Amino acid sequence: MKISKKRHLAKTFTWRLTATLTTMIIAWLISGDPLTGLTVGGIEFFVKIPIYYFHERVWYRSNFGLNGRSRRE
């Protein structure tokens, strides 16, 4: 079964939206300022998208913890 890069991108964006919303709420609760939550969340959203995408691709190519799986290219 071949998993396309489109799937990794879709997973990256859906996770990023979920995680960013969580970060915004936490930053807002800690700071008491909704603008701080939006600022932190906005920065975090764009910084972490490429980090997560490449992390996902590396794990996809890894055989770690998978018995009997051949390396995917």
C-alpha cells in the first residue's frame, strides 16, 4: 500500500489546526489575553507545519517498531 504525499499534507494541516487551536486556548488562559493566544497560535501554526511534515515523512520511511515491513521508497 502506497501512501501519497497528499495524505501526509492533509494529515499535517488537520493536525496543525487541532494543535494550534489548543495552543491558542492555553496561551489565552495562561496570559488572560486573547490577543496573546492568537499571536502565539499564529506564529506556532506557520513554524510547525514544515517541521511536522518532515517528521511525518521520516517516520513513514522508518521501519522502527514494524516487524517484517520492507523499506518504502
